[in-house]
Amino acid sequence: MASPRVRIEETRQASAAEWDEFWETSAEATYFHSREWAEVWSRYAPPLEPYALLFTLSDGARLLFPASSRPALRGLGRALIASPGGTYGGLLGDAAASPAHRALAVRAIERAALEITWRVNPFAPQPDASSKGWNEQPDNTLALDLEAGFDVIRRGFTKGHRSAAAKAEREGVTVERASSLADWQAYFAVYEETLARWGDEARTRYRWELFAALESLGSSHVSLWLARIRSEILAGALCLGSQTHVAYWHGAVRSKALEVRPVHLLVRSSIEEACSRGLNWYDFNPSGGLGGVEHFKRGFGASPRAAPLLHYERPILTTGRRLRALLTGGGA
């Protein structure tokens, strides 16, 4: 536990090597804390750029705040997004980092940015966002604790989910990882069809460039699982992993394949693979308030974990926005 006299001795931007070191050694890190993820988004959504802050405390403890940065208040300061795409962010601490150290780091992050957007990592200590300027939007994710092993977890699936995966196998559906750019392009075509089916209910719409950036990494932490009958791709599940955690981040399925239940088999296969790798968590990610999506995830035995969305604004930013609105006739 940090003593009352502990202070932050240094705050600076972390090097690429320091960022990678924290991400590779932290048990609480998700893929979304990685430099890879920040670099993908810098290519996909400029002017976002990778920006991680490293805090060194007077008793030797260190913490890293991985994020992406963009200009704020017409370039007079910066906004920090932890992390892009509404995914998890937050502090990664070394073995000496305590809750008191983390609270000091949060205050330093407030001083370093005009605006902060922060999806709380449900697999790490919660940040102290009690000071003025923070707002919280409650949310949760659904996740599976993998400690019991795949056989126990599979028995926790609902009868309907077990039957659906078995039906896909009887229909000749096979599951494998994407192995070429053509596979990724075929998955994106399935995603476009899915978006057309969802219409206005789709909460997000990603362009091909995001998937192309992920494919180009050639990363062992990025797995696109595909369900096929013979050579035709019916559905896909894009899973992003770290040393302890894997997230089912994105999925799509063809309309004509819904009755074959390929997604149930995809998820079952990716859970089994996560167990075989000795990971701690299989995470279905927040459901965006969609009840049907949450019901599907719960059918695999997933349980909720708090993952609120935090937003912070320095008073100068709020004042600047009000002033611009007055000058442009937008009101206070």
C-alpha cells in the first residue's frame, strides 16, 4: 500500500518497447490495451494516434495508461481515448502498483488531457473517477470464466445452444481460421449482408479498411474464425486476444445460413480453443442494449461484469464549447 507521502515522480509518453512490456506481462491486459490495437485505429481513423502515458512513483511503482490521442480545443490540448472503438482501456500496473498508486495516476491523467473517454476494463481494478468532471454511463459485458475447463463449460451451455452447435455439425459446417486476404474479404462481404439485414438497428458500421488493417498485422493475437460448408463462408467470428483474455469482438452471418446455426458452432469452437491455450476469460463484449444479443451470449453460460463508459472534461473544454456555441448562434 502506498504511504501518504508517495508521489508521482515522472509522467511521460511511453516508448513502444515500454508499452509492449506492460501489455505482455500484465494479467489484466486485454487486446484493446495493446499497441497493435492503437496502431490499427491510427490507420483507420486519423487523426487518432497511439499515445501511452508512463507514470513512475517515488516508491518505484510504475503504471501505464495505454490510449489513443486526438487534438482537442482546436489543437490547444489533447483528448485521450482509452481505447478506440468503445473497447476497454485503463491502467496497467506493475507488481508494486496499489489502489492508491492508481488513484494518483488517474489524477495525473486528468491533468494531461482536456477530455478522456474510458471504457472500464471489467477484469482490472476499477478507476477512481470521483473527482469533478467525470460522468459515468453504466454498462456491462458478458464473460466466461475458463478456469473449470471446456468440458465443464460446455455442460453449462443451454440445451438449445448445445443442440444448435450439433445441428451445424450434422449439416456439414466446418470451422477454421482465415488464412488469406481472400478469406477476410469474403468475411467482409458476409458482414455487409448482415448490415443490410439489420438496417437502422446496426449500432456500428465499420469500413473494409479496419479489417484490412487487422489482417495486415499477421498477429497471433488476431483470429478470424470462419464457418463453411465446403468452400462457401456462412459466418465468421473475429476474436482478439491477450495473454489471459480473448474477446469475441465482431461477428456476421448470412441470412440463408441462420437455420443451419453456424454461429453457435463458431463460438463453441473458439471457446474450446481459448481453454486449450490456458486463457482465463472468454469475453462476449458489451451488447449495446440489444436484448436478443445478450440472450444469445447468456446461452453459453456467460455472466455479467461491470464495464461502464466514463467521460471526463476539463472545465476549460466545457467553457470553450459554450463560447463557440454562443459565437455561432447555437445558444449556451
